[in-house]
Amino acid sequence: MEGGNSPSLQLQQLPLATAAVSMQPHTDSFSYKENLIGALLAIFGHLVSSIALNLQKYSHIRLAGSKDPRAYFKTKTWWCGLFLLVLGELGVFSSYAFAPLSLIVPLSAVSVIASAIIGIIFIKEKWKPKEFLRRYVLSFVGCGLAIVGTYLLITFGPNSHEKMTGENITRHLVSWPFLLYMLVEIIMFCLLLYFYKERNANYIAVILLLVALLGSMTVVTVKAVAGMIVVSIQGNLQLDYPIFYIMLVCMIATAIFQATFLAQASQLYDSSQIASIGYILSTTAAITAGATFYLDFTGEDVLHICMFALGCLIAFLGVFLITRNRKKPVAFEPYISMDAMPGMQNMHDKGIAVQPDLKASFSYGALENNDNMPEIYTPATLPIVQEQHGSKGVTAPPYRVLEHSKKE
């Protein structure tokens, strides 16, 4: 009986085993397909956003270099850049719904690569052929490293996928790893804000750390909002959960404060420093937040995690080399340019003040009352002695005024 029942038992267990084996590769291939879709959407979004920003910059430069009285928002180039910017941001926003957070965030290096290539090809600068390679060698090396890092990120990125439903997000929100992470982040943010506001610690690392901490919460909420919208479009409505609107409000608030600190940093430091340091700090903070909140690296082997970390380091180095090669802007000195030719168009034709109004200054062009200046700055005066003709014994004046006739 046992021998007779064993073949039937094996036949009954065979379909279940084959189904289980065939189901796992299908799930893995589908998850890799979602990773590829999310990565392509992120690359497309960052590339289009970079082109849009350069188009808007080109419209501003062209208006500044011509006597066109139109405002920048009345030009077709600026509106084309705005349309492409919205399209690119929508692409980046939708990419969070398909791929893990830790994979999408480092792909912002694509915008830096695109800006560097556009700056080299389309910005017409005067350079000699011999100086081209020496001038742009860091940009070429940086672009190559960033591309290699991006390839490693896509290949060895985390493969965890979870539907962004209201129950799952709420469960992650009250988990003890994320609560501990939030506690540490709030303490760090308060300390940095205290040193920045009260101690006037206007260091670039302090400001960009504030931006990175806010940005980590921004990307967490962006993935939640985008994922719940995609799940709702697929038929499972998630917009009636209160957690959706909580995440939406947090996303808008953190994005606004993040833009505020970025604006303050741009007033104090060069844009290339902000781009490189900000990318490194923001990416590190966002990957940490994604690994804590969404458990991106759960179930990943050590080799994939190490290769992903290597891809991040190579991308960091590439972005640093690209931004290091950028020209530092020369500060405008609001004094008269003595070598400016008449009729030449310059910034003073726009109505900007030619001479600074410096208080208690004794410089050229300052219309100030100099009565209180030291005596050393007072002009020397010559005694005026009237010449008396026909009188003897009177010394000659120290100077004589000669009158020239019209014939002379």
C-alpha cells in the first residue's frame, strides 16, 4: 500500500513544487522590471529638468544682452523651459512609485552630468584648442565616473517592492526603527538650527545638513504620496485614508523649508559647492531614511549592498569633480569702469547705481559733507595777494594771473 500510494503522492506534489519554483522568478523579473521603469523615469525627469533650467537661463542671458524691453516671462523660450521643467518633475515624482527610494535618490547625478555637457557644448566661450582638454579634463573624468556610478546603482540597487497602501504606510510610520530614526533626526535638526540661528554658524556644512535632513523627509513623503496615487489609479482607492493627506502636508512643508535654506546658502556660497556637498549629504540622508522607513535593503545580500555603496561613492566623486571645474562668478563692483567706451552697453544702462553711497567716505563721486573729516584731508589753500602797481617795496605775489587776448 505504501509503495502504491507513493507514486500518486509524488504526482500530487509535483504541480505544487513546479508552481512554487516558477512563481519566484516571475516575481523577481517583475520587480527588476519595476526598478528599470523607475530608473528610466528618474533619468528622463532629471535630464529634461536640466535642459529646462538651461533654457530658462539662456532666455535670461539673451534678454540681458539685448535691448529687448520685454520681461522674461513674455518670451517663448522661458515658457518652453517651464513646460519642460514641469514635465521633468512629474517624471521624477512618478519614478518614486515604481522603484525603491534608495535607488531613485542617487540618480539626481544625471542632472549634474547633463548640465556639465550642455555647458561645454552649447555655451559659447572663447578658448584655444590647446586649452580645451586641460580646461575640461575634470569635467570629462567626472562625467565618466558619474555614469559608471549610475550604472552600478541601477544594476545593484535594492529590489524591495511593496504596495503603498494606507495600512502599509501607517505600519511603517509607527515602527520602532523609524521612530528612533526620527528622534535622532529631530535632535540633530534642533541642534543645527540653534547653532545656525543663535551662534551665527553660517558654515556651508551646517546649512546643507539642515537641507539634507529636511530632504530625507521630503523624499519619504513623496514616495508615499506617489505610491498611493498609483495604487488608486490601478483601482484600489487610497485617497480616503488620513495618512495620505498627512504625508501630502509634510511633503509640501518640508519642501518649502528646504528651498528656504537653499536660498540662504546660495547667498553665502558658490553654487558649485552647494551642488557637490548638497548632493552628497542629501543622498546619504535620503538613503538612510529609505532604508529605515521602507526597509529597502531587507533581504539583500552583502555583495549587492557593497556594490551599491561603491556606486554611490563613485557617483559622489564624479559630481565633485564636475562641480569643481565650474567657474566661480566674479562679484560685480559697482564703480565706474574707466575703460568703458561711449555707447558700449553695460550694466549701468539698466539703471543700476554707478557709485556706491558710502557713509563718511572720501572717495571719488561720494556726495557727502566732509566737514567732519580730519585736517589732513582738507585741501591746501594759497594766500591771495593783490598786486599793487607803482608801489615800491612790495614783494611780488606768489603767483600771477595772466590774461590771454583773443589774438593769442
